[in-house]
Amino acid sequence: MPATRLPDVDHTRLRLLLVDDHAIVREGIRAVLEEQPDLAVVGECGSGDEAIAVAESLAPDIVLLDLCMPGTGPVETIRKLRALLPSLRVMVFTSFGEDEIVRDTLDAGATGFLLKDAMQDELVSAIRSVAAGQPWLAPAAQRQLMEMLRRPEQPPDALTSRETDVLRLIAQGCSNKAIARTLGITEGTVKGYVSQILAKLGVEDRTQAALHAVRKGLASN
């Protein structure tokens, strides 16, 4: 089934690509999202392969991705989409959330993980949060990550105490200005710490650093 391209939209709105192999599910999601003045569905796909094929031409800001679809698996789909569009945000929207797949999709570059039993308002809030670069994890996904964290782990590789403080505040959604105010340092110093953190963790942006902190149990400390 070929991907569905929807009419072009006002580029001031967040552009979403729906990826789910059930047309009726996509129809329901689209109906919810199109009620929001700041959101626009620019395309629909029934598989990860279709999404990869049309991502560059549709240029979505966010991909809403199911896990159970034919063809390329979700983890590889996320990696390929992020390689094509590095600024793209991916939110997993699925019916199940086993701990391993939660971890693997986040490691691949997903910014959010939401289950399909969520209320409409939660879906919209999650999309806006992900668009702003803030991680969004469904309570079930959070519980699974906490279960994983019960196993002893080493702290983030080579981070100093101050860098860990900065990372924790990044995970809480703080801007550089807010971090500087909280820690009593200059904004320029914060920027230096952020660059060092990204390099040490081997991640590309603040969002991935925040997800790393969530997985390490730093976000709520």
C-alpha cells in the first residue's frame, strides 16, 4: 500500500507523519490531531519502509510510529529516519511496551514512547513535548526503565560531578540560562559543559542527552 500524501499545510504548524499499518487507527489519530490549530498531518504510511521512502519529500517535524508493522523493524526505521532528517523527532505510539523495545527505540533516537490507551489530551501533550525536544515516556515505559535500573550500573562515562549536575538539569527541561542561574555559573560556562557532555556521551543533541539521563535515573534526582 503506497504512502498517503496529504495536501500541503501552513509551515508554521508542526508537521506530522503517521506510520501505522492499520488505516482505521491512522484515521482516528488524524481526526484527533487535526482539531489542533498548531498540528498538521502531512502524510500517512503503513510501514517503516514507506516512511523512509517519503520522509525527505514530506519533511515532517515528528513521526508517530507504531512498533508492529511489516517490513523494516522499528529500531532500524528510527535510525534510518534520523539519518535522513537529523532534526526529526520520533514518538513511538504503540499497543505494548516491553522493556527491551522501550530501551532499544530510545537508543535508536526516539524522543517519546506512548501507549495507545492514552487519552487524547495526553497524545497531544506528548507530541508538543517531543516537538520541543523534551522526552515523553508513558508511565508504563517509565516503570520498565526503572526496573532495568535496579541492576547496578556505572554512572555516565567520565562525567565530572558538575557535568552530572548539568545533565540532570538538561533532563528536567532547563534552558542554559536556567541552568546557569541554578548552579551560579555563567551561561557561557553552561554551553561549554553541554558540549563536553554531548561529546563524552557520544550523542548528537540535548534531547538524546536527556534520554540518557532518564535511563540512568538522573532525571528525578
